[in-house]
Amino acid sequence: MPVIPTAQQRDKVSSYQSLRSLYEQNITVNSIAETLDTCHLLEDANQIKNMMVIKDYDILGVEENGVVIGFVVRDELQEGICKDYYRSFHPTELVSESTSLLHTLFIFKEKQRIFILEGNRITKVVTLADLQKPPIRMLLFGLISLLEMHLYRIINDYFPNDSWKQHLNPKRIQFAEDLFSLRKSKNEAIQLSDCLQICDKRDIVLNEDSLRDLLGIENKTKGKMFFKKLEELRNNLAHSQNIHTEDSWNDMFSLIEQTENLLEECEKIK
């Protein structure tokens, strides 16, 4: 069973929460938004479509009397004027410029695009393509790293004297010990658990029934599926690959939601 947490360990949880708030509150949707270029409501639709092709725009704002009142989608434009094809903004597509980047991700579970309100004016747009940008990648990598930090803390508290070894096979233990020796030779002030990889932390947590229950992980099978996808996402982030999974963007959004839920459970373990 876990030892009683010290004041230092409680402070660690607090510092992790502070780090998490950086990702959740201080990085906003503005960091990935693009200026919404516009056309006039009465402009020729085919000419606007040609312009959008040249500039590689999927959508374009539509103005009337100097006010942006909606947008057109390039693939929908044909003969006529933009008024024939424009769509009004739906309230669920509009977000404040101060909306957190993390909350923005969850909005995209239901929407293909969102528009940014600056005051009472719609000035910017975010599409799925913008989710590949560096701020999103930093956010996701930060969340995964934060989860690893929590698991490291919990494992150290729950398994004193390296008793977590009971849940790893000899090869994984040897890998950690070799890495520990290498890092110690460089005068790094570490302990053996610092050399655990995410796959080791996964196995330790999933193989300890009481700890798995404490973290709200339903069973080993689902836990392994979650961590497998999380590792894939982390590797894609590290190697500048597309961040959505082979299945869909929604699969990636679901994975981040599960990560958020697990982080919340970790934070309850003081």
C-alpha cells in the first residue's frame, strides 16, 4: 500500500497542477487561429471560388455593410453570387479569443471549423488543419509528459524500495538498470525509477489491481489499448508526424479526453 505522502510530495502535486494550468489556461485558441479573409455578399461566386483555389482557402468570410455575417465554402460555389451560397454563423461555431487551446480540441469533436470573436467582431478562423500547428503539438506533448510525471510520482509512493520490480519482466528491469548505470556514470542525481519508460509505468500500473482501480482504469485490456495509442501519439509528436490516429480525428480527441480523465484521477492521489 502507498506510504503516507510527505509535505514535499504534496507540493509536487501542486506544482504539477500549476504546470497543467499553463496548458489549460494560458495557451489560447488565438495561438493557432488564422485571419478570416472576406468577400462581399454580392460578388461573383465563381470568381471568388477561383481566388480561393489560388490562395488555398477552404472557406472565406462574407461581409455586408462592413460586417462579417457568414462564410462560404469553396467546394459549394458555382454560378451566381456569394449571397446564394453563404452560410450564417451558428452560435456553437463561435468562441472567444480567450478560449483555452485544450477546450478548443474538444469543440472539434463536433465541428470542422470554429470562428473567433474579438469583442463583437468575427475576425479569425480555426480548421482541423490548424490542429497540426506547433502550439497544439506542444500542448499534447505537455499533457503526455505531465501524465508520465504523475505516474512516476505515484509509483514511487506506492512501491517503496523499488518493489515495482515485481510487475516487470527481467529484460525491462535490466534495461532500466543499464540506463541507471549509464546516467549515474555522468554524475546525474537519480534513482532507478527515473529510468522507467512509459511502457514500464504502464505495466506497473496495470498489473497492480488496487492501483488500477484507484486510477479508474476499467481493466488491463482497455488500459493497454489506451497506453498503446498514447505512445503512438507521443511518437508522432516527437517525430513531426500527423498527430491524428489512423482511424480519425475523433479517435485522437477521445484519446486526449481519456488522458485528461486519467490526469484528474492522478491528481486525486496526493
